[in-house]
Amino acid sequence: MKKCSLTTALFVFLMTGINPLRAQNMTQAQPEQKDSAVAPAAGTLDYFISQGDNYLKQKDTTNALAVYKKALDLHPNSAAAHHGLGRTYAHLRQYDQAISEMETAIKLDPQIYKKIAPSLIFIYLFKNDIRSAEHLKTLSLIDPTLSANLAKGFFNARIYGLKETDGGLEVFVPLVETSSEKLTEALKDADSLLEQKQYQPAIDAYKKISVGPDINRKEKSFILMIVGTIYFQHLNDIESAIINLNQSVALNPDEKYARICLIDVYRTNQDYPAALAELDKMLAKDPQDKYALYFKGAVSFKAGGWKEAVKNWGNLKRVDPLLFALVQDMYLQALRHSRSQPKL
């Protein structure tokens, strides 16, 4: 597997909120924090839970399973023990058993739901099970902020995919590869400035590299994509972001992620006609593009284009019912609005 450059890693983080250098783990919930000043007495439920948590932290799943099961032998109705066992099964990629234990924990102690729901949502999502969206909606009634944050991960997972790792399920990172080790080496100083949050010096350094005689069109497109994203995400310079991202797209029209960045800028700036024009280009190339269907519906909804919202989200429902579930309530609103519009 090719190693991505720091520039690539930082770009992915800027674009998606996913840092490939510290992958976004979606299933390994943290154990409950207890007062470490008083160690639980040997043989008690807290003792076994603490032991299991420590084993799991060390990725010793064999002993974690044994200890959590011992806890359940003594306390069959312990939600914490069922949760620990579920987390261990998730670590072992035994997802049906993980679901069973986590759902049991919730039934025994509904107060634990908020703690378990994130793992449960993404295990169901990995299995393409609609219950992932149902749990996300339930969580939104309990903790709207947590639910909104998880929805971003949910969206990225449906667009880019989930992958199994030794640490659990992680959102797949859409790497934008630089084409040569020579370019990666040339970008190191600019990468370092960006990592240090010296944004304008970083931009100047990237720009200087982009006009070098050995830089080809794809490489220049990649660099301008980074520059445009920095202008947008960190300097709030919408005009410069649009200029650089448009140049990036023009140099390499087949690079999907540059266009996605441009659409994101247009959406944020509420330039809906420009965003829709770019989304139409994506759909012309691939009528089943999930990102384009999702956001063409969303932008149309924002602009009051109810029929277009219904059309695109209806197509999304056929392509990806789970992703559609994120906008189902808005789809129904758009449907009601579209039916109330007078016919021409």
C-alpha cells in the first residue's frame, strides 16, 4: 500500500475531517472513567469490569472475554459487563455477537444508551443495516450535538466506506496521491508550514512550487486544491478559495475531490446556482453518484427547489437507502411543498 504524503494527509483532514495519520475509529468506545483513587475490591463486579477494560485496552481479547464472562456469571444483569463483552466482540470483528451484547446492555440499563450508541450505529452501518439510521435518529432526541457529529461520520462512511482494522471500524480515507516521490519531497517545507498553522507562508510556498518547470497539470491541480482549501477552511477568503479551486478543477476535471471542495465553498457561501452547476457536472458523469445526489437534493432544498430535492433524494433512496435516511425528514417536507405548488 502506498504511503500518502503529509500534504495528502492534511488535505484529507481539511476536506473530510478525517485524519489519516490518526484514523477515525468508529466502534471502540472508551470504557467508563472511574475514580482511580480507590481500587475496586477483588472479586466484585467493578473489579472484573476494571480488569476487562484493562485487558481490552491492551488488545488482549482472550483475557478480556474471560473476565467479562466471569463478571456475567456472577452478575447476569450487569449492563457494564454486557457492554464490555460487546466491545470485545467488536474488536474481534464478531459483529452479530457484539450487537447482541450491546443491545442487551441497553435493555438492562437505558441510561447507558448514549455511551453505546456510537459503536452500535457504525457496526450496523458496516452491515448495511437500516437500524444504524434508526439509532442515529433516536440518539438525536437524547443528544442532538453528539448525533450531529456522528452524522458527519455516517455520511463520510457511506460516501467513502468503512474498513476493518485491528482497532475497530474506521472511515476509509479517500487518498489523493501525489504522482511522484520527487513532488512529495518538494512539498515537505510547505507541508511543515501548514502543519504549524502558518497558513499564508504555506500558501506562498505551495504557489511557488506549483509554477515550477517540472510540475505537470495533475500535480499543479493537486497543489491548487490544497491552496484553495486552506483559503476556505482557515483564512475565510472565499474569493481566493474559489479562484484556486476552479483552477484546480480546470487543470484536472476528472479529479472528483477538487470539485467536491469547490461545491463545499459554494454551498457555504450560499451560491446555490454555482453549486448546482458543479453537481450537475458530477451527475452527468455518474448519475448514481451518492455525494452529488445527496447534495443536489440538499442545495435544492435550501434554495426552495422542492421538486428537484424530491427528484434527487428519491434517486438517492434507490441508490443508498441508508444515506437517504439522513435526509428522509427533509425529503418528506420537500414532498409536501412540491405537492402544494400550483401546476403551471
